Amino acid sequence: MNIRRVIYNFILVLVSFILQTTVFRALDFGDIAPNLMIIVVASTGFIKGDRSGLVIGFFSGLLIDIFFGTYIGFFALIYMYIGFIVGKFHEIFFSQSIAIPIVFITIADFLFGFICYILMFLFRNKFNIGYYMMSNIIPEMVYTALIAIFFYPVILHMNNRLDEREERNAKKFV
Amino acid sequence: MSPIIKRRGEEFTLPSKYLLFILTLLCIGTIVITFNTNLFTGPLNSFAGIFVVPFQKGITTVGTYMRETSDKLSSITKLLEENERLKKEIDELTIQNTTLEQEKYELTELRNMYQLDGPYEQYEKVGARIIAKDAGNWYHSFVIDKGSDDGLAIDMNVMANGALVGRIIDVGPDWAKVQSIIADNASVSGMVLASSDNLIVSGDLELYKQGFIRFSKLVDDVDKVSIGDKVVTSNISDKYLPGILIGYISTIDDDSNNLTKSGTITPAVDFEHMNVVLVLLELKKDIGD
């Protein structure tokens, strides 16, 4: 991790968080906004591997915790594990095609919604899972997948440019 | 013949599963710490104030400006019609106003008689703009653009359209986080204005999508409470100032224990289209005496 990549990731997480809480809150459908943070975490994990995925996941979650979490570390934990698990698929799948990462982002968002339901609602005796599924988890998943189609190529492109630059720098030092 | 690229000196890297393990422990540690204390709020809140809040403020201002401009352009024709209608309404209202003036006089008389405090007009208020809403779709909390520098503190009540929105649960130098009463994890002690019966108003994600919030634990043996009754915050709440409008009762059901009643309330605030809120600069614990 060189300093350029750290700054890039910091800005990426910050920008997606700000967009998610402001612009996409205004563009919501039926009070459901897309989850940009999941896109960032899952894409980074998918492109760069489990290590980057879990670090980005940890910091994205922490940012949400600072603003909207009741307990610091709660969302950090969830996002971190999602980043880690998606990152495990980095070695198995080819990240240049668009379809597979979108599927992973969608699954990651579904997983996130489901975990949130279990930890924040099921534990408070709210058992109507069908309702929460149809009104919250599935719509968010679809919206997120839709946004991911446009957002993932941007993340991939930025990442490839950083990779190229790193490679060039590495060559210089041979 | 590509040359073998040797990375400059293999750096020592922690295997990711150990990193995961360490960070997991760290998270659990911070969860436990924040569960029991509020050790972290200071430094983290100032971090948020420096890096995130200014951007949120900017984007929200631009967004609001753009929405307002587009609204302006599209509504000129509507305004002309509305102008006609409003002129008629003014006449009606003037008549109504005079009757109300008379009633108001009567009301002050009665209030003096009962030595009741006036409603919340007397509290000091400050306006604030909503700059960000909850990152997830589960709870309904939001961030406003005023903070402790403007005299805001935790547990201050927040209002919009003359009715209760929620209370501040976290405050930074120039921002504050508000938990709304419709959030699934929020509940308010309320009171039916007509009969002074106490009840508990709690947010419910399931009902909110239909435009309601839930109430429960209403003790009303003589069936005095009816649909359409006003519900306000009660005197026994330790966080909410008394007498702030919450909403109107829309359904009442008997509980299975036959002692209490529960049902739904239509909130008086339009939570969907809320841009500006009022913060009451007074804490319940301070006005007790």
C-alpha cells in the first residue's frame, strides 16, 4: 500500500459515503436508497483481494458508525467481514468482466441486509421477515445492483490506473 | 524476454486472516466500550466535523437550490391559479380569524385559571437544515447543520411543522444527529390530549411504510379515547418536553389482556419531505423547577 493508494481509497470511501447520505437520499425510490458503501467494499475486495477488502470494509463501516451507528464498531465488523469474504473470490474469478462482480455486489448487499435484519430487528422480536425482505432488503439490493453497473467500472478503471503507475514505479527500481 | 521484476525488498505483511482476527477483536472492544461509556464520541465527532460535514452541507445546499429552481420554473402556471384561490381563502380566513381571536382570549383566561404553562411557543428555538440522512434503510436518523457551537446538546427536542420530530442523540461542534420518533428503535411517552391518558408511542418500520406509527399501553377503561384524538408528549417523559404534538390516533385495538389498548397514530409531521427543523433549546430536566 503506497501513499497514493491510501489517499485514493480514503477519498473513494468519503465520496461514496457523502453521496449515499445526501444525493442518493434525495433520489430514493419509496424511501429506499442504494448502498454505495457495499459497492465500494465488495468491488475493492473483488479487485484487490481479501486483505484490501477487509481494510476498506473496516474503515467504511467505521465512518457509518461515527455518524449513524449506536455502537462504534458494529457496522465496521459487518462491512469488514463482507469485504473479506468477497475478497476470497478475487483469486477464483476474473475481475475484468462486469457481470460477475455485479453478482457479487448484489449478493453482498443481500447478505448485509439480512445480517442487519437479524441483528437489529429479529433480536427485538420482530419476526415478520417476509415483510422486511420485500420492503427493504430486496429493493435495496436491486437499486444497489443498478448503481453498481455504473459505479463498478469507475472503481475498476481508477484501480487499473493506480496499478499501472505502481508497476511503472517498480520497474524503475530494477 | 521479459526481465524478472524484483520488488524492492519484500515488506513484512501480516496474513489477512490474522489482520481480520485483530480487527474483529478491536471492533468487539469498541462495541463494548461504546455500549458502556461514551469515551470515543469527542475525537470521532471532531473528525466527522472536519472531513465529512462541510461536504454534506455543500451538497445539500446545492441540491436544495437546484430542486427549488426547478420547482419555481414548473410552478408558475400553478401559482396563477393558486393566487386566485388564495384570494378567496383570505376572505374566509379573515372571518375565521376574528372568531379565533375571541377564542384565544377565552383560552388565555382558562389557562390563567388552571395555571397551565403555555404551549411550546415560549421555548427558545433555533432553525437547522437537514444535511444528511441515515446511511442504511432501517432506521430514520439524520444529521443537521447546527451543533454544540450553536448551543445544542444531547436530548434536546426537535420539531417541524409544529409537531415532534425526535430528539438529538449525538452532537458535534457544528452538527448534531437526530433520532426521529418514527425510527424503529425509538419510543416516546405520549398522552391523549382529550382524556390525559398516557400511552407509549413507538416507531415501527413496518407501519411507517403505510404512514403510521404504533402506540401501545393505553389504559382507557371507559372508552373515552376515540379515533382522531390528538396525541401529545406527556408530562412524565424524561427526555421530551410536555405538550408537543405527535399526531392523531387513527386506529384503536383492544389488547389480548383486556386491560390496555394499542393501535396506530398518523404522525403530524411529513417525514418524507422534511428539509428544515426547529430545535428547542431547552432540556426537560432543566425546566422541571
